[in-house]
Amino acid sequence: MVRIRPARLTDVAQAAGVSVATASRVLNGSPHRVSDQLSQRVHDAARQLNYAPNVGAQVLARSTSSTVAILVDDVTEHYCACVLAGVLITAEDRDLHVLVVPCQIDDRDIDLTSLRGYRPRAIVVAFSQPPTSEAATRLHGQLRALQQLGCDVVSIGDEGMTEKTLFSRRQPGISLEQKPLVQLGSEALETALQGLLLR
């Protein structure tokens, strides 16, 4: 099977008869206005060449991405699956991609270093069981490093790991099981994204 080089932005610009900057503005959603005629030519060329944006290059250029992450301890468990469904619904509404990060909360080697490379806009932490205080402390340090890169983090149920906790397990008289879990996931992502808009 012969491997074909993927089309680059320069190929699209050349096929559309526009500058690379104009093609970039059209395909990357720049606020700079491009005429409808030029925009149509760029979109037609991109479709014809089967062009897909280089997500890695976009992350470098913007220092952020269209990715959000959710940390879960057991995606097969009802609680995590429902919260994940809520995150997916909200992400789809906002044209965002969701990265599911399985995290064993009793694992001494929790390492979120690779997550930094994705430059997620937001992270939702949704564990079905509360982590030990030692695991929460380790995780807090790593989440703090992600926040310093501009990512907002919201925890559902577990205080101490992040500055924002949407719902506390310690709230008297209420359990997480009483909340509509899909809605809880959606609210958590909205809260994290809202924090970014307020900056």
C-alpha cells in the first residue's frame, strides 16, 4: 500500500489561490474577516485535497486545544459512565473533543505528565470512590501544574484535589447518588469552561 503525504495548509492555500495566512484564517476560525468568496474557495480546496488541520500545530500556536479531559477511576462503573455521558454531551455542543484518562486512585505512580502535552482546556475529576488523602495530595500537585498552563480543573465530590469542587461528598444529608449524574457531568464541564471565559 502506497502511503500518501497528507495535504498541508500550504497545499490548500495554493489550490485556492490565496495566501497561507488567508487559508489559516478560514480553516482555523480566526476572528479576522475573510470574504465569503475566498472562504468558499478555501473550503472547496480543503475538501478536494482531503485536508485535516494539524492538531499538534494548532496546540503550539494557540497554547490550548479543543480537548477537554475527564479523570475517572472506573469507566465501567455506573457513576463514572453517567458523569462521562454528561461531559460528552456538553463537549459535543461546544465542538470539543474528550480525552478519557483512567486513573487508579490508589496507585502511587499517578502521572499526568503526558496529559500536559494535549493542553486540555478543562479537566473534570470524577472518581466513583474518594481517593485516600495521600493520593489526593499527589494528584493535587499534578493538577496544579496543569492549571498553571491555563487549564481549569473541577472536581466532582472530592475536596482538596482542586480549588473548585462542584459537589461535596461531605455535604450533610445529600449523597452523590441523589444527583442526576449525567447533568452533574455536564455542569462540571460547563463550570470549568466558564472559568476560562472569565479570565
